[in-house]
Amino acid sequence: MKPAALAALLLLAACSDPRLNAGISIGTGGVAITPSVSGGLGGGRISYSP
């Protein structure tokens, strides 16, 4: 597992309202998937997308 992904998962464990997003889009080039995870922390929002 990449260190950045591991750090993001650890941060999300301490966050409120964690979310997992698939980010699916369809265009002329086909289907694109951009996964991301995010969570609330101290009134802000932290997001990680590989």
C-alpha cells in the first residue's frame, strides 16, 4: 500500500462524516473512474484522490 494512501486512511479514521466516492464520468473517450475518499476534520474537509 502506498504511504500516502495509508496516511489518508489513518486520517479518515479520526474524521467525522467519512465518504468514499467513485467519481464515474462518461464522455466521448469512454468511461473514466476517479476514486476518492474524504472526511470532515475541525470544520474543514480533507480529501485524497490517487
